[in-house]
Amino acid sequence: MSTSAQLRDALTDRLTEDGTLADPAWRAAARAVPRELFTGAYFRVVEGSVPTACRVVREGEPGWLEGVYSDETLITQLDGRVRPDDVTEGTVTGSFSSSSTLPSLVLRMWQQLGAETGHRVLEIGTGTGYSTALGAHRLGDANLTSIEYDPVVGGAAAEALKAVGFAPRLIIGDGLRGDPDGGPYDRLIATCSVRYLPLPWLHQVKPGGKILVTLSGWSYASALALLEVTGPGEATGRFLPGYTSFMIARPHDHPPRPALALLPGDERPSRIDPTKLDDWTGRWVAQLAAPSAERMGVGAEQILWDVSTGSQARTAPDGKGGWTVVQRGPVRLWDRVEQAVRDWQAAGEPHQERFGITVSAAGQRVWLGDEDGPGWDLPI
């Protein structure tokens, strides 16, 4: 049976060989930080369960340590309150609300942030504390501040960090407000996603500093952006290669909603193939165009629903090789999505790395190609 150190070394070696860990300093952090101290127990999805059910994998059980050192995200909380220690037997259902992100993504993002010795870094979303420990190993306790929204999650992270010998500055509070007492910072990294850049971040990172954050929304499409702060409240940046997603920050999550009732509306032919919304970038483009809508359905039968206005759109095959769309409400959701997807198709359906973002007092705009290209305002 392999030991923790052996499994940690094996994972670090794999991430080095595949190019994820290019920086020796971050390789040293990966070898030094024992992930199991941050994930004493975790939820694992029961394969094939409907609705999705989870069972608890506890310390000492067969496969527990191997799971810790798999390159996987480990779920550590459901519904904003249920932790593994709360489940005594059987399975449990619920929405994932906290996790230990897969190590390859955590380490890749720390490297993409470009944090160097001497940089002061603000981390939004302590979570289990594993990412925080990696940052503290590389940068030193005095240069790292981490904010966690959930006091129970934050308390567990603080205990784990102390057990492993790290003492960065930890704050329990709303990470979207940042740290008004600790700035200015050289770097900010977020391990949750947001619908738009919170304004406090743009004033707490010094000009020339960097912000690395995942932009998401109520249709749960995501893209990772690296921005440079150009002045107080201003920044510009590009979206990065790859496929990155995080749980959305709780204050940015969708509002409560009733059960969906599909209502009659105006029908017409669709000008795009609805399956384009199943593409990683395609659904993100659709979300940019209709940021207050939630996306449901799949394939040719897409459903968009804007709870705030009651607007709906739903597509279906027309039986002739095309598709129809039915829309109702004051916001013609599919009209907006069609135009955005057609602009993206006209550019050759590129990945998100062809997109950029500009943030100013006037608003926050995502654009395709360059700042003069097609663009969409974020919902701020």
C-alpha cells in the first residue's frame, strides 16, 4: 500500500510530465503539501444514481488516500450546509457547494497568476485550504491573505492549515468585497466564479497587478480570464486556453425559482442549430447574450428561462431538418442568443482564448477578436 508521500510524489511527477507543473517552486509546493489533511472525508458520486446521490469516503477506508491523490475535484459540502461528517450512513443528495479543486487546475492557475517572491496575493475562496497552503508554501504566510464566505468551511480550513504548519492571514467574510484593510495587492486569484468583476477587487489590486478569475453565470457556462489592472476601477485582459469551471460565488448565484411551466408563445424557425449551445464556448456565448436566463435541456431541445421577467424560449426539431423556437415574455431570449452565436460562427467558432474583456467605470464588456469586435455587456 502506497504512503501519502509516495502518492504525492507520483501525482507531482505526472503533472510535471504532462506540462502542468513547469515551475520548480510550485513543484516543491505540490510535493510538500499533504492534501489528505484538507480532505479527511469527502463525497463521491454514486455512479448511475438518479437523482445524483453521493456516498461519503472516510479516512482509512479502502481507496480513500488514492482518491485524495487522484487528479479530481473532491466534493466537501452539499447545499451550503451538509458536510461529510454529518452523514452517518447510506447516501445523500444535494447541490455541490464546496470542494477541493483538482490539483492540476489549482497548480495551473497559481502559475498562470504569475505570483512571484515578494508579491502580496489575495485569494478569494479558501475552501478546504489546500490551495491556500500551496500559495503559503510558495509565497510565505506574510504575503498571502485568503477570504472564505462560509464560517464552517473557513474554520475547518484554518485548523488544517495550522496542522500543516502554515499561518496565512485568514478572513471570514464576503470575498466579493475583497479586503479593504489589507491592500493594495499585487495579485488576486479567485477559486469561485463570478458573473462580473466585483468593483472592490479593481481598487484593491495595484495598477499593473493581475486578477485571475473565472466568469460564469446562471447557465453555468464558464471562462477563465487574466486581467491587468490599468488604474483604479479599470482593467483589461484576455481569456485563457483550456476549460475551467468553479462553483459560482453564493451572492452571484441565481435567485430562488418556482417549478418550470412551459407556456405558449410566438413560434418561428430558428436561425441557428440549437445544439451549438452544447459546445463549451457556444453555451458561454449564449450566456453572454442572455445573462439573466438559465439554460435547461440539451441538443435540439434547448430551454432558456429568465425568472426575473418571466421570459422563456424553447427549441425543437421541425421534422424537416431544421428547428423551431417558441418565445414569450418581454425579453426575446432566443433572438439575442441567435445573434451572438452567429457572430461567433462568423469568426470561425473560436475557443474562448480569442475573446477579451475591458472593465471601466462605464461597464464591463466581453469582446470577440479585439475591442472593436462584437461584444456583450456583463450584468453589473
